[in-house]
Amino acid sequence: MGFKTDAIHAGQEPDPTTGAVTIPIYQTSTYVQEALGKHKGFEYARTQNPTRMALEKNMAVLERGVAAYAFASGMAAETAITHLLLKGGDHAICSDNVYGGTFRLFDKIVRHYGVDFSYVSTSNLADLKAAMRPNTRMLFIESPTNPIMAITDIRRASEIAHRTDCRVVVDNTFMSPYFQRPIELGADIVVHSATKYLNGHSDSVGGVVVLKRKDDAERLQFIQNAAGAILSPFDSWLVLRGIKTLPARMDAHNANGMEIAKYLLKKKQVKKVYYPGLPKHPGHGLAKKQMSGFGGMIAFELGSLARAKAFLGRVKLCSLAESLGGVETLISHPATMTHASVPAKERARLGITDGLVRISVGIEDVEDLIGDLENAFRG
Ligand SMILES: *Cc1c(COP(=O)(O)O)cnc(C)c1O
């Protein structure tokens, strides 16, 4: 089936008892058993829940994996992956400008279990090659990165990592499986913050892990149940509902993103625009090859904290908020908001300056969004 058909139907047979077209929210903690050892495959809701399992089946199909597991947040999903892949004495490599929360998890928690992390620009394959060690067990890639939209060649990075016993994990939150499918490009595991484009309506927090290998999938299912950070039935239902319109929304984010990036490029107050759809973006050629759209995330440089602050104080339609991927446009200041946990020196090296502003372009009328930005520039 095509992607749009799968987004609506995969994993979602009409309810067998009532024929309900939409999978019900199975809000139960346990299931009655007919006799000792005789049940319908459902014993306890941390282990099995039909609403969550529908979402998991749906995501496995969309990301072309063998199985998927849904978690209470993107960070819970990433934590489960570290339980799957890493133990004391191992080494892991991570893209150097990953989501701030990912860096915090690896550096402030997982590292203390005796795992050594290297942060490298995975866009630079020579740097990646040089960082690989015999005991490297995980390569964690975010592409495009947050917020400066650097692109990593997932296929070639996977080839390099697979020369040793190393799994490749891709955080696909920014693109969603509609625009990029890392498993098809050679990755082993895909992780999502379902809070963002998958849900798409800024009304739930969740995470999903999709796996290519059956052995990894079995072990991750064990971890999901053993560690227990499952996605609730209601949140699973919200994400499933969101995914039905994922293709339509992503096309709209992409179209508006392109228009706004071009608009920003023409403003004299803007020193630099980071959007992979712009031909001048360093990863543009690669983005065109491994993604089928450029998405709705844009970062731009205003030159100073004072200018960024003034600009952010003047927007009205664009809401000043962390997070991204919802239908409404959100605008934020990475240095003091999403990336505040990254040390200042590291931020400077990554280009996350005090003058950098990030927009998660929504699907409103683009004229209204540009009008709002125009007012904010005029002051
Ligand atoms: C938000 C985000 C996460 C973390 O997800 P939560 O659902 O907030 O826990 C991870 N990676 C990226 C790229 C994100 O944007």
C-alpha cells in the first residue's frame, strides 16, 4: 500500500466486538482470564494494550521496521535504546548538535554507568570514521539536527558503523517517516519524539522506537515491559489520530517552510538562514537525495541576544514556546530554551548563538505568518 493509505489503515482493523472504525481507547489495567493459563493474549496493561499496540504496528509499517514500541516520551524511548545497546565499558558516538535532552541523557546519566561518549559532526564522514573504536556499540544520528539543520549521510554513516558490531540509531523526529525512512537507508533503529510531527497537534507527549532486527525488537519489547515507561492508551490514541493526517500536514509544513525560508533570506536583518530546502544550505544536495521533503523547521540568525529578544517580543501569531511539529507555528530561542542545558562554549562551537531564532512553521495561511514576521521586523 502507499504511505498515505498505510498512515490511515496499518495496524487498525475495525474493532472486532463493535465494528468501531476507530480503535477504542482501551482504558483498563488488566484483563479477565477464562481459566488458569487461558486468556486472549492480554494479561496486564503495562505488557499489552490494544490501543498502544495499534500505534506500534502502524509505526512499524510506516518506518519499514519489524516492530515498534511506544513510550511515555521521546526521552523514555531513547533511554530504552540505551538499555538495549549499551553497557559499562562500551563506547558510543553521537551527532554533536543533537537535541539538548539527548545530550543531557547521555552525558548526565548514561555516562555514569561507565559508557564513554564521543560527540562528532556526523555530517563529516572522515570525523566519524576517526571516532569509531572496536568497542563502539551505538552511533546515534540526528538528521537534520536541531536547530541548525545539519544533514548526515545516513547510508554512508551506516556503512562505516557496520564495519564493527555497532548499531545505527536515527532520531527521525524532524522529518517523520513521510519525508525520511532511515531503515531503508541502512539504519538499524529509528526513534521519534511522537510529541512533535507524529502527534502533530501539540496535545500529547510520547516516543516511539522502530527496529529493523528481530533480535533487537524482542529485547526492546522485554525492556519496555521490564523498565515500564509505556505510552498511555489515551496518548497512543491521540498519536494514532495524528498520524492519519501526517502526509497532508507534512506537505503543508514543507510548503510553508519553503516560503518562509525564502522570505527570511531577503530580509536585511537576517544574517543567515538554516533550512535544508535552500540551495545554499551545505546539506541541500544530500537532503534532496535522502529526504523527500525539507520539513517545517527553520533557524535564522539575528546577530545578538538583544535583537532576538526584541523580535521574539513582537511576534503575535507565532507563539513563543519550546517544542515543534504542531499545526500551529511556534517560535523559540534555542540558546536560552531548548539548548540551555548545552554548555555555552559548546553552543558557540555548534553555531547556537545568542542571536539564533528557531521557527517550527505551522500550517496556517503562509501570508498571515509572513505578515506576523514582517511586523516583528518593522518593530
Ligand atoms: C523533543 C525531541 C526529543 C525528546 O522528546 P520528548 O517527547 O520531549 O521526550 C528528542 N529528539 C528530538 C529531535 C526532539 O525534538
